[in-house]
Amino acid sequence: MTDRYASFVQSGAGRALVKRLGLPDPPRLRRHTPGDPLLPGPVLLGAATGGRLADPVAALLTAAGVDVRTATGTTPPAAGHDDSAAADGPADPAGRDERAGNGGAPAGSGTPARFGALVYDATGITDSTGLRQLYDFFHPQARSVLPSGRVIVLGTPPAECGPAREATAQRALEGLTRSIGKEFGRGVTAQLVYVTPDGDAGTTTSLEATLRFLLSGRSAYVSGQVVRVGTGPAAVPADWDRPLAGQVVLVTGAARGIGAAVARVLARDGAQVVALDVPAAGDALAAVANEIGGTAVQLDLTGADAPTRLADHLADRHGRVDVVVHNAGITRDKTLGRMDADRWDAVLDVNLSSQERINDVLLERGLIPEGGRLVAVSSIAGIAGNRGQTNYATSKAGVIGLVDALAPALAGRGISVNAVAPGFIETRLTARIPLVIREAGRRMNSLAQGGLPVDVAETIGWLAWPASVAVSGNVVRVCGQSLLGA
């Protein structure tokens, strides 16, 4: 589905009209293409006094080929440089680095540097007075981020802080990042990543996976989110361009739309994809499976024997399933007073109960090994509700409940559980929405446009990576920071 308004505003006449009338201005988003660098410019890395993550983050990003600069105009020592040699003189009082390449201005040019991302380690903030350090870092850099740049703030989960004042200060970071996501514009996104303290090597690996996702074009339509990175036995992939190599992945509802996009992205990332959908979608399902070199399974998940038949297939063909992506879902819209019981039952069964039944059988038979990942598709309707979709919103809120319940229960088995919650995504279903409502759905977010199926698929891909196994219990909205919901 084409967003004609977004195309129009990219034209000369469109730019002039948008500026004159103050109309929504959807930017051209940077999306991932294999082989792309993580960022279009250098990273400016800052840290609060006593922060614990700046040095490991500098090392991770430098190893990933990112040009890392600090707010004082020096290359971080952790990046393998001599700090005394890197400094060209006194720090710019505004915190700019005049030497930054790949978007930065040459030394002595008098032109402020431009950055692909701002990354700030706020783990050292232990009370509300320390929050002033956020202002001191971000205020002079508010206009220095390149279009489709990234802002990432790193913190400590408030529940894992000691003193109440530290927990208070760390919780305040959510307001900062969500506001930045709404202020900076031009396709710039902002996220908060809470990283558990006293982590092991798995935490470092999962933090790297999360940073790679959030800094790259894979996260184009993800903004204003809070991601929690815990501990777990994550391993660095041999090739970050194929982080799912050797993994067996099941994708339900894979024949069309978001499900087909998920299957394509996971196959691109190296997975052996088992694509599942109902028999009525058999032709479309076979086309997707053939395109990606995967296998197709025609199965109605509401059937009484469906979980057993699916488990038998996975056991016989693959012996296991490393990732289960619960994408299958339906809508049967009516206001609650006009909804018949069949509409209610069908949506709850497909969207929620079938996931529970499949999980139960696969886990009981040990087909999801240690290090496995469960990723479910929820919706912002499950967070904010939606008129005429009480059945759908109930089912999608239930998916969030499933994540909340299963994540701690499966932590001891090394299995992560997460969900994505799409907002307005350009699909054949949203194309049927009346024009005025459709336009409202597109514009009522910080990026002023609808997302694409690939945006949801890329987010699921990140959560499916073995390197992301310590990322568990999260519900990540893929909605361009919609005004609806949390």
C-alpha cells in the first residue's frame, strides 16, 4: 500500500506546503540493507559520573567498526587508542568533537560535528540531582544528530537498584528518552536500555546484539521503547550478518503480510525456516517457503490435534525448534454489544489459546532447547484498547500476559520470551480502513507515517537471535512511537 502523502511531501512543492501550513512531515527512514554500516556517522558517547557501561560499550562499538567519540573530544581509551595522543586540545565547551569523521566537521572548521548516534551511560546517576548530567550532555547536542540517527540511554533497572533515590532517578530516564523521541524529528529515534548489574558474558553479548539492532536501520520504526537486558548464556555469532545461521525457526501465519516478511528476514539472517499457515493459504505459503528455501506446513492451529501434529513434524524433520514466532492471528471486528459469540471465540482461540497449547506441547516434549526463544506478536490494541476490537484487544493483551508469566518461569531453562506490539503497519488489512481513520493511524506517531511489515520482521529477528537470549520479558512496540498506548 502506497502512502501518497508521504511521497508528496518529499517533492519540492510538498516541502513548501508542509513548511507553510505546518502539516505532518514524515521523514524518509533509514532501513537495513545487508552490508550497510551500523550508522551513517560517528557515535558521541557520554557517561554520568561513576557509570559502569561506557568502557565496554566503547569497546563493543569500536569492534563493530563504529567511529566512537566522547563528549570531551577524545577517542575512548577502551577503543584501543592513546588518550593523550587523541586529544587535540581543550574540550569544546558545548561538548562537540570537531575532529569527528563520517559526518563530523574537520578540526578548526567552526562547523559543529554531526553524529549518527548519541549514546549516554546513565548508570552512574544515583539520585535526582544527578539527572542534571543528562541536560548537560543532550542540550548542546540536540541538533547534532544526523537524519535517521539514534539516541540510546543506558540505565539500571529500577527494581535492581539499592537505595530508593537511585531507583527514582533511573525511572526518570523513561521520560527523557520518550520526550527526545518526540522532539528531535527527522527520523531520529530514542530508546532506553536497562542493563542488569553484575552481569556475565552473556549480558555483554546481549547488550551488543541490542545495540546493533537499535543503532542500525533494522530499528527504523521503533522509538520511545524501554528494553531490559538481563543475564543468559548468549554467544557471539560467527557472522553478525547471519546471526541465525544453523537455527531452526517456526513462523506461524507465514503466508502473507507480516508473517511472510518475518520468514524472509529470518531466512536472510541464516535461519532454516518452517513456515506454517492454514491449508486455505497453501499456495501463498508454498510460494514464500520456496522463495526463502524453507519448508511449508499447512495446519489449522485451532484443531484439537494441531499441537501434537506440529510437534511430531518438528521432531521428525529437525529434532528441535530453536525459535518459535507466534504470528498467526485474525480479526473479527464488531462493537461488543453487536458481537456474536463465534467472533469472540475465534479470535481468542487463534490469537492466544493456540499459542498456549503449542508452547505447552513443545516445552513438555523438550523440543525447545536451552537458549531457545519464543517471540509472540501482540498489538498496541492490547495496550491501549480499540473501539470495535474488544475480542482482538483482549487476545493481544493476553499475549503480553503470556510474556509476563512465561519469561520468569522459563528463565531457569535458558529460554527467552518476548513480544512485539505493532502499531499502524501498511498491509492489505489496513488498506481497507476508511481514509480518514487510515490517515490518522499513519500520522499519529513521532515518525508521522505507517510502518512496513519488514519493520516488525526486523524487530522479531533481533529477538530471535541467539545473541539476544538475555533479552527476555520485553514487549517492544513497533509503532513509530504512537500517541496511543504507553
